[in-house]
Amino acid sequence: MNIRAQISMVFHLDKCIGCHTCSVACKNLWTEREGAEYMWWNNVETKPGTGYPALWEDQKKYRGGWEKKGGKLFLKQQGKLAALVNIFSNPFLPALDDYYEPWTYRYQDLFNAPKGDDQPTARPISMLTGKPMEIESGPNWDDDLGGSPLYAAHDPNLQALGEEERQQLFELERLAFFYLPRICNHCLNPSCLAACPAGAIYKRGEDGIVLVSQEKCRAWRMCVSGCPYKKVYYNWAAGKSEKCILCYPSVETGQAPACFHSCVGRIRYLGVLLYDADRIEEGAKAPEEKLVDFQRDLILDPFDCEVIARAQEDGIHDSMIEAAQRSPVYKWVKIFKLALPLHPEFRTLPMLFYVPSLLPVIGSVQRGTYEVVRDFFVSLDSARISIRYIAGLFAAGNDSIVTAAYKKLIASRIYQRAHKVRDISPDELKRALDEGQSTPEEMEAIFRLTSLATFEERFVIPAPAREEAIESRLDPFTHKTLAGFGFLRGTERRW
């Protein structure tokens, strides 16, 4: 056992209102400069939808992440020999059209226009060339299913659905969507790190944050293709790759990252997880239907005396252990088992988890009113967004894991309705708790963390321990000092 600490995140999708306040906060702080105009380290996508960059989930197109062949893991992008032979060629790199061409407006057209009968307008100007342009796309171009036939209908996750299910999803009476905020997942087995020929990407030993060394980066851009979530960007002005840094200057001073702090819906939680680095390779190689279970097993109990003793032996600071014990992320992921990783089949072991949004159910107009199915658990089979679609997003297609999470979410809703509205019978309440495999105590804990949690309960940020972390990182070839299998495969061992 080799215990490491990871600052991890949970996003509760039931509370996301798609306001993009998080994106604007991040943009103003980090990417409002030349060369970063098109970058959105934090973005919010409407699902179903193609996302940003367009079709980023289609790894047949971009070939990001890992794949298992013959019991071993390989980068989908290319092997070691191919990487050396084709080091000056990257056919899987997203083009600017896959993102969008950033623009501003020539406002002087408004101020300096001569008198006339027509209202002057400010023409859109490319922020890259300075020339007039036609606006054809943007980072949130298909928000709220805007242009569904062009965007939402091409969502790669819809491939798991039958033709009839796909058609029904876009019928006016069944139309539904939800929001998916995305930042870098700061994975345990990051493929962006493994794809970098220069070894410029590294995972911090003390907290697991993945960063790009601007000194070592040589602009090969293999990391952009290697990341299956497309959260590494190329700065055309600086000639360097950049990505979300989880606002580590703020985190090191006990403050929440900008997108977390500004979130209107309070959907975001941040905390520490302790995990067994010796099992990362095993977890990344797990069969697709068991990837979520293996990732949960990697996470260790911070209250276990043996885990605490071993963590101290492995150089984990006491502040990290204490933060792990108070972590809201540990509760969502390990105790409640409601938070799920995004596309675990990419095998990067992402450390950003999502509590899926409760699905709207199908109803009908009865006696002039819209009536929904009374049996909420049966409603899972008649939800307007298929369980199979959600499983494709968060469970590598394993419907049972998603169904179990939804049953507990539904049970928590019924539990609160029984106590607030009081129209649930004791038998109905007991059945709800049995279906959700939960207890009244857990229902209260879920409600507390969802709706009543204070700032300090949502963001449990450990005190910095930079001195201990730097001193402990001595040998780049031992599992004792580096956080994970991906680091070893990706840099020192490979090049």
C-alpha cells in the first residue's frame, strides 16, 4: 500500500442552472490575454449536445485517453515508436474550427459612423487576425438545446440509444436537457502527462494537482490530443500548452478556486481523498463495467487507524489527513456512492465526480392538469432522458451503477417530502428507503450536504505542506514519491 493525497471535486448537477458565472470568473482571472482568447478552462455544456470543443467525447476522432490491449494499457493516440516517428505530425489535434474563432466588435463603427438613415452597427472582428468575420460558432453555441438538430442530435453518447429512443428525445413533448460544467479532472492516471514527449506535465506529489511546466514545454501539443476531455490548450502567442491549475495559488492560502467560489447554484464541493497509488494500474485496467467500482475501491477510509499510520509513514501531512476526514467529496463518492466519474472508460481515473441530475419523467394531461407517474421508482423506466444515456456519461455504460444512484436520490426526495409535505405513507417511505438501500440518518446527511451546507462544509481545503512534499520527491522512478502509474508511464520511464 502506498497512500497518496488528492484534492478532488464533486459537482451536483441537480443544482446547476447553466448561468456560466463559473466560466466568466475563470476567464477573467486566467485566460483574458493574448493567445488564450479561445480557452475556457471552465465551461458549461448542455447535454445532450456536442460540447466544447465539438464532439470532444468522440475518441475515434481525437484518440485521447487509454485503451487496454492484451492486459496492458496504451495511449490511444499512438505508441512509443509512432510518437518518435511522427513527433512533428499530430493528426488528432483539434483545429480552431472545433473550438471557435474568438472575436470582438469594432465599436468605433458606432462612434465614428457618419449621419445617415440607418442605425450603425459594430462589426465582429477576429481576435486572431483583426479582420471582419462571420460568427459561426462559440463555446456555448448549443446552450439550452439551441439548434438541436445540428448539435444535440450528434451527441456521441446517443449512439448507445436505439433509433426510436433518439427520435423521442427530441420530440417537443419529451424534450429535456441538463447542464454539465467541466474543468480539468486532475486524473490519477493522466494521459495528457503520458503523451508529453518533453515531460513538461507533472502531478504534484502533495495534492495531486496536474500542471504544465512552462519552462519545459516545447509546444509538441501531444498533450492536447492525449487528453480525452480536451482540457489542455495551446497558447498560440506564448507557444506553450496551458490548462486549469485548480487555482492552486488560492488553494494554498486556504481559499476556494475561482469557479467554485463564484458558483451561483452552490453545486461545487472540494475536499481531499486518500488513495492507494499501488493499485492505480489495476484500477485503470479494470473491465469497463467495473471501472467505477475499482475507482471507489482505490479511495481509502481516512478514519481507519491503519490507513492513518501508513499515510504518515508515506509522508502525508497531518493537515491532509484531517482534511480527508472532513471531506465532502469522500461522503459523496465513497459513503453515499452518489457521485460518479465522467467517462471512466477513458481509463484516466478522473478525480472530478458528478452527482447526476434527477431525470424528468413522462406524464400526461388528465382532467386538464399535467399528471406524472406517482410511483417514482417506476418513473426511471419512463424518464425523458434514458438511464442508458446517463450510464454512457458516468458509468462506462453500466446501467446498474447509475440506477442505484438514482434510487438513492429519489429516496432522499421522498424522505424529505414525507417530512415536509406529509403526503407519503409510512409504507411508501419504508419502500423508498429499501429501494435506495439507505437509512433515515443517511437521508438527513444527504439533505444537509445538498441544501444546508456552509462554505466551510462545501470547501474543505487543507493547509499547505509544500516543504514536506518537496523534500519527499527524491527518486523519480519509485512509486513512493510520485502520485501514480500515469506519471511513470508518461515521462521518466518513457523518454
